[in-house]
Amino acid sequence: MAHADPPVRPFGRGDDLEVVFDGSDRPSLVTALLARCSEAGDPRGWWAQRVGRRIAVLLRVAAESDHLQAFTVERRCSQPACGTAFEMSLPLDQLDSGSEADRIAVALPAGGAVMARLPTGEDQRRWAGRAYASRREAIGAITGALVVEGQVAPDDDAAVAALADALADHDPLVNFTVSCSCPACGETNETAIDLEGLALGHLARRRRALIEDVHALASAYGWTEAQVLAISEERRASYRALVDGAAG
């Protein structure tokens, strides 16, 4: 069954500035932002959501905050003889959050199949909070959590790859890749894009801009933080232009 995403609002209220973008605990940061900026305000519900849906809603919050219909990503051609820098546009309405299926069947290369579920925010929190002695141990923890019927041995590289591919197909925003042609040499570039990091970058810059607005306007006019943030963005920008012009 498909789940309608809840309405979201732009990041920009006074208590939003309490969110710290230090990068040390990304799952908790994403959960805090989703709980604050969506009508589904219970953090427990967001921890239980699959990772792709969390990313999709976070992208909407970032787009609402910066008045965007598409995100721009800068890349450089991967061909050694070229290396040209170029920009890609990622329209928000084309970033599909994927399947809503509770379980997916994964065919294994050696025959047979397993049933797996898509990872959630809670999975991310649990995996990030644990130390692993080796990559194989980490793979074992992930496959052990996500394979709900059957078994994928962590040392079976082919089976692990099949599971990873199936999860990526059903939750495409998690390990997002895009193919594009270099505008200079025409060669196809396959590039990975951290969509969650992209959205967080927009929101971190938004927070810095709001704090700078508060500092500049409070210093110039004696307004409180709440008074500054209550002013519309357009008017706030006009006041900032006057303050910056006077300072210059």
C-alpha cells in the first residue's frame, strides 16, 4: 500500500535554529528535521520509515525552504583527457522514492530466493552506533537485519551483490546514480549523488543565512530573534540590503 507523504513547511522558525548541523549523527539530524518540518511530527514514526522515503521528504523540505523545483549538482567529467566541470539539474518531481512494498523477493545467483525488507531510519541508527571488526562483520549485520526469509551469507559476494542491487532498485534514492553526457566531450558519465547530503547542505546554508539575518537586523534595529524571523523573506532581504549598503 502506498503512503502519502505528509505536508511539509520551509525550515525557518525560531526553534528550527536549535538543530545543529555538525554531521556527527546524520540519522538523528534527518529525523529531527523531518519531525520539525512536516505534519507527521512524531520522531518515532520517522525512525520507522524506510530510508528512501525519509530522503524524499527531506528533499521536499529543502526545496520548500529554498523555493526550488530542481536541485543543481556540480560534477566533473570522469574522462581523464577531459575533466570538464558541468552542472546537472535534478527536478524534484523526477526523484522517485521507489517501492512501498513491505517485502521484496530477491533471486540469488546460485538459485533460490530470499525475502528482504527495505532499511529504515532505525536500521541506520543501529548500524551507525555499533563498531564492526571488519567489513564482513558489517555486511553480516546488515543482511541479518534485512533478510527476513532465507539467508544470505556475508561471505557470499554474489548473493550480497544481488541483495544490494535489489534493494537499490526498490529504494533508488538511497544509493542514487545518474547517467549524463559530458557537454564538452560527449562521453557518458555515471555519477553517484548523495541526495540526503545534498538536502542537508541546502538546509545548513539556510540556517546560516537565517542566523546572519538575525545578527544583522538585530544589531541594526534592536529587534529580537522572533521579530526578525516573523518578517517575510522578501522584506527581510530588503532590510538586509539597506543594512549591508550602509555598512559598505
